[in-house]
Amino acid sequence: MGKITLCFGLFAETSADGSGIPNSKVYENGYKTLATYLFSHEKIPFSFFFPGTVLEWLQAQHAEYLLVIEEMVARKQIEVLGGGYYNPHFPLLQPADRSGQIEALTTALRKHFKKRPHGCFINESVWDPSLVNTLNSCSLDYVLLDYSFFASEISDPKALTASITEDMGKAIFALPVHNELFETADTIMPEAFFEKLIKIVPSSLENPIFTCFISTEKLTKLIQQNWFEQCFALLETTYKDKIELSLPGKVLKNTQNFNKVIIPSGMSKKASSWALKPYEKVAPNKKSIRTTIRNFYLLYPEILNLYSRMVYTSLMVNQCRGDKVRKKAAREELWKAQSGAAYWFLGSGGITNAKLRNEVYKNLLHAEQLTREVSPINDSLNSFDVNFDGKNEYVAQFSLYDAYISKIGGTIYEFDVLKCERNFAAVSEKRIRGLFSDFLVTEKDFNLIAKGQRIDSNLCLNESNYTELKYDRMKKNLKLEAQVLFEKKHYVKIVKEFHFTKDSIRVDYRLINISKENINAYFIIENNLCMYDNSPETLLLECSADDLLIPFSPEKEFLNKKGIFYLRMTDNASRCCFTFSVSDDAGLYAYPYFSQQQYLSSTTGLFWKVPLMPGGVFSRTITLYIKHTQKSQTQSRKK
């Protein structure tokens, strides 16, 4: 066995909020301590990957840190890697956005460190062969990928040597990454870690390579244990003739022969283990089909909705012609929305983080508004396949709002108020109902729904497949129809007709009993609005009952069984007011919806008790009025 080459590196992993920005404790105990040690030990090489957001934060808060890194780069002790400015999942991006994000980070690195990067770091090795051409065109020479792309076992020689891969006539070098070796590094001594490396390497392999990039969280733990100091001391004494430290770029320069490999789409073992079953970690086995980043949007509908919205916005931005300044600003907002943290779930945060999810939609809507300023659009109702499910969705676009309607449930699954840059239907966590989500249930199930409890999904109209009866682009009308089975024996037809105007959405309902028996049911029209929070200072809820105005708490459950003609919901944080008006008096329930101790939405349901004879028809109309005010309701009342 030849001498082992070991490359250490630090990457700013994407945090739960998507920024990757370290807090003061991580900076002091991790970044600063490591840089101080490296600065005083010139012979210890180390690699760094800084996303653009981390560079911005360091420049603003600790500019001296970047000067220290710059000096160590100049003396060739440190190698800084390139990648995406906002740490995106490249396979999900359009080619223009891929190269744009890489070039943006390359420019920032050259500005700070006076040297352009030669290697590319990809978070959790989210890879696609088409990236070879992108990296090549951006003048990057090599990429770091999880060793599992090269071999199934870490001890396989292909997992311990440099490779070269090709796609469409372009080639790029690839180095295997062995980050999983550091998952338990803080529980073992450095000497045991080195012995573990030696044991892995086959005796016949010359010049094996180990590349380990450490997250900032893991770095802090190891530094507190003086792990690195002990590690570097051992490399200068006990393991001097067995292991040497180096940089990825230097390793490639010294490599004479490369393995020729075909690298398929995929991602690291860690990410793959979360892409097989919703909200559960499952260890992939040899028989499993290799997972890709797209597996996440197959598991989580909310990720698919966000991804399809991002793709649609990307097309709008890249097709925009005219004002270059606004187009550049729109592209920057789009890139912010492409932060990889929002498009997966790795045990915590990710798509389940409401703050992150809302921030991504905010960036997308800001980008859309900027493109509209360059290329104004007329009020419209369009039909096309938005989320790649083979069925056309409907998109109502007005200067005040966007509404996305799905044939599954006939619901509005995305409801954007552009002036406040918020999607008020961005509810996730195993519960996607949106606006005008309907139920036809028994009294027993009604009592469960009114308290936010789950019922048999077969009873939910919001999961039925609707067909199009009428689609009028000029009048901006849409009529949908579905047939459902009530209590597993009564067929009921439901017709929903949407009428869109510049500041309102009217929905006409018709329920028809097409069975031969009487039906007694509760019909519910439920709306789930993702407000900023549910505190009484932020969210005001009011309804009319028997000609009386009744305010009620957004923090508690509310139930009024009759006499309701309208419901008003005012979000002072966004200065948006939503008023639901019904044609006939209804009952009302309301409650705040939480998951993992974070507020997600305020749920309201307008309901009626429906007795239907065979052939009987039940009709109701509900209108949503949207208003964006300059001042909050609280401020107005104080005046």
C-alpha cells in the first residue's frame, strides 16, 4: 500500500433557514479558531467552500477573516472551491441559471481572494451528467462527488482514486469524497480515525486518496475537543510516513492515470436515505434504484409545487427582454429562491421550515413583479401543465394576485398576493388543502374536521379528480365537475364554477344527488391561509352572525353553527384583508394549524347541513374579496 493522501476541507452547509450563515458561536469556535491555527501552521493544507451568502456575511461582519484567508490562499496553503452562489441543486435549474450561479460565485471569490477556483463543491453531491458541460463552460476543472458514485464499497480502489467522466463530448475530473467517515469522528480519537483509514485501503492500491469535507457544525465540536490539534500532531510524528495532507487541486496535478467512469444522476448516501419514504430515513440497499434530487418532489407535493413555480418564474425571467437593470435584479431574486435548502427534507428544516418556504416564495414573487415591470401582462386566465403531472392546471393572473387551480380537488393550491410578495396557500407538512377545498361528510366526520382532525381521505372532495366543463379565457371563467361516492353508496355530482376579477374570486357550487336515496350530509368549503402568525396583534378575525359583528381569537378554536354571512381575515403584517361572503347563511369553524410547534396556517370552514332527495340540487355561492391596504387595521383603529 502506498502513502495515503488526505484532503481536509470545510463547507458551510445549508442551515435550516437556507442561508448557511454561521451564528456568532460557530464563527468564534469554528471558523476563527481554525483559521488562527492554520495561519500559524503554514505546512498544513486545507480547503474551503464558501457560498455567496456566507461570503457576504463575512465581508459585512468579519472582513478581517477574509483577509487572513486571502493571505493563506496566496501562499498556496489553502484552496477555495467554487460552486453555486446560493448553494442550489444544479439538476433542478435551467442551464442559464446553473452557469449564472457558478459565475457569480467565481466572480466573488476572485474579488476576495484574487484567484479563481478550479474545483467545484456540490452540497450532498446532487449530480446530473449534464453538469459536465456546465462546469466545463465555467472553466472548472474538477468536481467533488460522494464515493458511492464510483463504487458501492468505500474500500473499492475506484472509491479511493481520481476519475474522469465525459458527457456530450466534454470531460471533467472527479475526486471521491468520504464525508461519512467524519460522521463519528467526534466520538473517536484521531489515532483511531487514522487506523480506520489505513484499514480501509487495499494493500495492493498505490497512492489512495481520502477527501473529507466537514460541516461547520461538526467542525465546532471537533475544535472544542482539540481533535484537529491532536490530528495534525500525529501526522507530523506517528503517521508521517503513512499519511500526508494535501489539497484536491494539487492531488489532481500529481495524478498520472485516471479511472474512466460514467457517473449517473444521484446524490450522497445521506441525502438518498431521506428520498425513499416521506419524513423517514431509510438506508438504501444494493437493490434500490439510485435516487436523485427529483425523488424529493415525488415524495412531497409541496416541493413539487415550489419547484414548478421556480421553473415557471425562471422561464419568465430568462425570456424577459428590455430593461437590463430590472432583468438582472429579477435574476438575482430568482437565484435566491433556488437555494437548495427548500427543495428537500433531511430530517429537519428544509421544506418543513415555514419561514424558509415563505422566503423562497417571496423571492419568486419579487422576481415576477420585476419582470412584469419590464414586460407588462394583461389580466388573464391560462391553462397549461404547471407541475408536470400530465394534467393542465389553470393560472389566473392579475395585477393584485395570482391564483393556481388544480383539477385535483378543484382547489386553489397557490394564492399569491403580489404586493406583499406572499403565497397565502403555502401550507405543507402532510396537509395541502389551499383555498376552496371542499368536503361532503357525515356529522361524525364533520366534528373531526371542525377540530382539525384527520378523516378517511375517500370522503374528501378536495382529493377528487375534476373534469373541465367550460374554460373561457376572455371572461376568465372556469367550470369544473366531479362525481364522488358519499358513504360508499350514494353518488353525488359537484359542479364548481370560478369567476375571476381584478380583486375577487367568486365560486358557484351545485351539488346534485344522482343516487336513488336521500342524503343527509355536511357540505364544507374550507380555506387555509398561511398568515404571518396567529397572534391577535397581527391577525384580526371577524364574522357576522345574526346581524352582529363577532370578533374571535386567531389563537383558539371557534365554532358558530349558523347565521354567518361573511368572514373577514386581516393580516396586519402583510396589510392584506380577505373577506369571504356567502349567498346564504352558513356555519363557521376556525382554528390555527400547527406542526412541530410552528404556526403554518389559519383554517376556516364555512358549512351547511345538506338534505338532498334523489335528483335534488343544493346551490351556494362564495366570494373572496382581496384587498391590500397601506395601513394595518390596528393602526387605523388607534387613530
